[in-house]
Amino acid sequence: MRLSGITKRFPGVVANDDVTVELFPGEVHALLGENGAGKSTLIGMLAGVQRPDAGTISVRGEAVAITSPREAIRLGIGTVYQHATLVPNMTVAENLMLGQSWWRPMRRDAMLARLAEISVLLGVQTDPDAVAGTLSLGQQQQIEIMKALWRGERVLVLDEPTSMLTPQGVREFGEVVMRLRDAGLAIVFVTHKLNEVLEFGDRVSILKLGRLVGHIAPERLRAMTPGDATAQIIDMMFGREPKPNDIGLRRATPPDGAVALTVEGLCTAPEARQQGLSDIGFALRVGEVFGIAGVDGNGQKQLAEALAGQLRASAGRVLLGGQDVTVLGVAGRQRLGLRYLTDDRLGEGTVGAYSVGLNLVLKQVGEAPFWRRGLTDEAAIQAHAESMITRYDIRTPSAETPIARLSGGNIQKALFGREMSNGPRVVIYNKPTYGLDLANIRLSRQRIREAADAGVAGLLISTELDELLELCDRIGVMYRGRLVGIVENGPDAGPRIGQLMVAGSA
Amino acid sequence: MRARSRDALRALAPIILALLLGGVILAALGRDPILFYTRVLNRTVFNASGLQEVAVLMAPLLLIAASLIVCFRAGLWNLGTDGQFLLAAVFVSAYGPALVVALPYWVAICALMLLAAGVAAAWAALPALLRAWHGVNEIISTLMMSFLAFSLSAFLVKTYFGDPENTVPQTLVLPVEDRLPRIAESLVHVGVVFAVLAVLVVHLVMTRTAFGLRLRIVGHNPRAAEHVGLHVPRLTLAVFGISAALAGLGGAIEILGVRGVVRADWHPGFGLLVVPLVFLARFHGVAVIGFVAFFAVLTIGGESAARRADLPNHFLLVMMAMILGILALVDHLAARAKERG
């Protein structure tokens, strides 16, 4: 099976950009990438949940259109999702028979025969009358795999299958996967955990920002030692070491600048599926760019939200130029010059249906000169929009165009302009180049550099090491909600940060 | 301009199609559809007193429409306007007769309006607080509060607020001469003017002011609202307060302008009738006046036309249901057309 040149766009971002992936029987193809790299979109197309905007999917050399999950099942593609899809109060047998045609129900003896067949294939024992909810998570997952293979076995897609398993469960799961591979199935194993790739994968593809950035064929992977393979994959995931002339681009910040932002012992409570922060502390000088590195999901977003005031701190203090702002809300901190450029441009940065002009003043609703005695001054908003559109080179048909119709790069330009207006002092840039094309990536980095030169302190959160090495004076590394180290940017910073990112210690 | 006429067409299409379909059904039942619709119009639009009746019926409906526009635009679904309306009406009719005697007339009227707004807002406080601080779904909680309000109203009318002289459980009657003054000897009382103004003011506030924009941001994208620094729980409370108060004013107007009394078994259920009209108008305050007028014409004219055509009164409900069904269909088709570009 082959997916070639797959491209899929969503409003504002390119989720998959010309991705080509091949699946072979009897092989585990590990698909590695961070959150938002486009893994889920890619397997969504295999499962028939998404359809590509460009590119073709072919099975044994024949082009197919997977228009629905039903079609995917017919082609022998079974998918096991990250989250449980079993009905907990139904028995194993009932769960497996869900989705069969009502006019030709399967007889119980036929069902039991099929169950026995698959159980042998997986090498597990199954009680068809056990209630699904009473089984362990590992057992439930085996049932999920059986369900995926129920109507034919050719391709099995596993989306982050180990995320809810115990170490023991992971081991058992690994055995099942190996057995299925040896039985001749093509297996797609989606994960963001490096060690699992080395453990289960025969072939590795690495996705980053929607693009396929690396691929290791089975022969090569077998020839490498685990250490070599790790180094090479990290290289592909986080970008290569900057070349010497890249480092020359870095700005030099006067070392004795005043402190712009101080964070002391900041903690937030952990929530469901969300890391809490523990004891974060650092100081940010005027004109400095301080980087936050880390594999996605180690608390970076929570740090940004806690600093912006969107997430309540359970302990610790945030001081803006010496003034304690911990008790202030989002609006209060904004007025004092603490700005947050969010990475979720359409989800929280903008109201998609509103015009570019209105979105540009969205953080100033009710303030002069755009509102006078509570009444909207459309002309003032329009004039402001036009000057911002020119100044930040926002490509839009007009100031009245709904902002969701713009490309990701232009939405980012508008948001950047919004955060930069009205006296910014400290700006948190959360993944500012995420989902942008090369020209806009370069432009965004240039803007951050210019802002710092103008004396704005920047906190740059990024999952891309080369970006951090290009822009930052110092780089802190986050791991499981903690700031595990701060590295002075320099020639050997890259490997040291990489080590902290993956292992949490130097 | 083209977009605006397309919007107008999309809003009117369900009504036109439903009227046509209603005509087919009438014909199938052996009635003359043209005669039926002519009778509807003759009873209302082409009849001075009929037209006045339509205006009077519109007053409480418009205040409820204003109430719904505030909350729907803020993305909050206050479906408890029936309870808020009724409870306010009960308090106004309980204290009205005494207050108009004790105080100068207009002071008493203003006090009663404030009382109505306050009672309704207080009744909405529980779902509002639950929504603002605990994210409890307000659709369910406001609807349930309505049922409690019906029972509480009946209880109050039968006990503390009841007229002991009367065998029927009802409040004291507000004398006809103490009801809201009428305009130029017609049936139309000043409450109708107040209701129209209220809808227009709500529309302007929602579309032209910073406060209205804040509410709309919460409605369109609550996460963006938080990101840009709005205090979402506080705005949620404000929305519920205003929305319920407007519904309560509707109840006050109905008592002070028309009824003068509440019987224990009275609950007009205007609130849920107005919901589809507000959707047809797409939360637009000026457009909703037109749809409320249409509904009032259909109610008053349709009642007499149905009687004369020997049809049950429920035929009007069938019409209303068709309008809603077609509205959903038109929306679905329009969305699909948009999706396909």
C-alpha cells in the first residue's frame, strides 16, 4: 500500500504537505512526530475519516478512493484509535459484532469461530462473554485490535497505542504486534515516543509540521546501533545543528539590561490530560529573547497561559518590571504591557467570522479611540486596520474580510501586529512559526529579533531547536512541567538542550 | 447588498414555502386555500380593530424576543423565559392593585416594572451562577426552572396572592382604568411602544456598542473571549440578568396592559413560541419585529379562519411546524451548498 504526495489543508494550516509513505506486508512502519506534525491527519485518510486535497492512495499498485470508514474496512484497513471505542457495558462479543449489517446478522457459532481464529493470530485468550468495561486497559486494547481485524486483515493502523498502558501492558502489546507482523500484516504505528520506534519499528518515517522530514528504511535501521539511530532521529525531528554562519545571525543583547519579567516558584494544578507546572523560576531582561525548549506537551502551553493570566497559578509569583501582577487577570496584565501571542490562532487568537479590522482591536474592546462612551467608532477601527495592514504587510482582500479566510501566515502577521501595538514590554511567543511556510517563518523570526532590538523582552516557546538557537540569548528546557535547565546559547548548546529535552537531565 | 438580499430570501423562504405547503394541505382537505388566507388577512391586516389586536399581542412577544436576542447572541440558551415571564406577571398582578392606589400612577408603574425585572432576574440567578462557575448546561437548567416557576406561580396565586373574595383561584384584578393608557382611543396601549423600543435598543446595544461586542465575542468564541481578557463568568451573569429582566418586563406589560389578573392555571407559553421566530430573524432585532408581526397575524387571523373553515385550531400549529421544518431544511441545504463552494 502506498500513499503518495498527500496534501491536506485546514483553514490556516497545512496539515500534510506532499507526504509519501509506503506500507509493506510483514513490516511495522513507525510514524513519528510531535503533536500537530500531521500524523493523525495522515492516518485519518487511511481510515476514511479525512480525504486528501491532493495525492493518491493505492493498494497493490491500484489507486483507491477511501471515501468512508466503511470503505476503509472493506479494503482491509483496520484502525485502533488512541481513545477507547468499546462500549463498556456490552460484552466482548457484542462489541465485536457492532456495525454488522442488520439484515444478515452473524450467527454465534460463526462469531466464535472467527474470534478463535483471531485469538490465535494475536496469541491471546479471550472470554467472549466478559463485559468490556471490566477488562484491564491492556485487554481492552486487544479487543480493539480484534475489532479492527474482524473483517479482514491487511493493514492495521495503531494511533498512539501505548499511551494508556502500563509498562507490563506495553510489553504484552509489543508481543501482539510482533506476532501480527510475522503473520504478514502491514502495521502503521503512530507515536511520539522515540524508544517505542526503536523497539517496534522496522521502518521509520518522521513527520514535522506536515512534511515528511526523514525516513529510515529497514536495512539501514537494522545496521545502526540504537544510539546512532536515536541521534539520527533526534536530528531529523528537531532540525540539524546550526551552521556557523547561522550563529552569526544571533543578536547580541547588552548583558546588564534591567529585569523585565521575574517568575518565582510558579505552579499550576494538573488537570485531566494536562500537565501541571511545578516550581518554575527565571528572570527575563529587557531586550532579551529567552527560549523555552522541550518536546511538545511538557507544560509549555500552561506556562504561557499562566504568565498571560489565562491559567490560575496555584503558587508562586509573576513580576512585571518589579510589579507583582500575580493577582491581575488577563486584561490587567495586557494593559501593563505583558502580551501573549498564542499558537492557537483560530481557536483562541481570533474570532474567525469577524473582520480583520475587528480582530486587530479585539484586545482593546471598549477603549479609546475605537470606542467612545461605549459606542463603536467604525471609522476609527477601519483607519487603524488599514494602517496595520500596510505596516505588517497583511495580505487580505480588505479590512472587512473575515479573518478565517486568510492564510495562516497572514493571520499570524495580524496577531503579531495586535500584540505589538500599545506599548508591549514582554511578549510571550508561543510556537510563532508553527504551520507557516518558509517565507513567513523567516519573516516572523525577523520580527521577533526587531522587537527585541527595540527593547521588548521576548519569551520564545518553540519545539524547534534551530529556531531557538537562531534567536535566543538563553534557552530553558521544560520537561514534565518543570524547568530542568537553562543553557547559555553557544556552540555546544544544541546537544545539551537535546539531551535535556529527551531525558530531563544533563 | 447582494449578500443582504440573499439573507432576506433565506429568511423568507421557509415562510413562503410553508404557506404554499399549507395551501396544498388545505386543498387536500377540501378547503379553498385562497379563501383561507384571504380570511386571515381580512380579519387582521385589512381590519382596523384586528390590526390593533395584532399590535397588542405583539407587545409581550417582542420583549421576549429582545430577551432571547441578548442571550442567543452571547451563545447562551436561556430557554426559561416562560417561567421568568410568568413569575414576573404573578408578582405584578399581586402588588399592582395596591401600588397604584398607594403611589402616584407612573411611579407605581415604574416600581412594578422594576419589580418584574428583579423577580425574573432573581429566578434566572441559579442557572446563571451554575453556568458561570461550574459550566452547567443552561438549556436544561433554565427549562427545568420554568417548570418550577409554573408550580410556584400556581401555588402563590392559590395562597398568598389569591383574591379571597373569589371562588376561582386568581389574584386581585387591576381595575381597567388603572391599566396602561391607550393610544388615541384604540386598543393599543403604551406598552406596545415600549416593547418595540426595547427590541430596537437591544439591537443597537448588541451591534453598535463595546458591551454588545463583548457579549458577541463570548458567543462566537468563548476561548478567544478569555484570551483577549474578557471576564467570561461576569459577562455570563450579566447576560442572564438582562435576558431574564426583559422577559419579566414582558410579563409586566401583559398584566398592566391587557389582563390585569393572573389565574392559577394561566401560562401562555410565549417564550418557546418566540424562539423559532428569533431564529428565523437570525437574532436580528429589526427583522424579528417583522416575524413577530407575521406570527401575530397568523395566530389571530388563523384562529378565526380555521373556525370558519371548520378546521381545528391546531391547524395553526401544523403551519408553525412546517415553517420550522422547512427552516431547518433550507439551512441545511445552504450550509451544504456553501461547503461545496
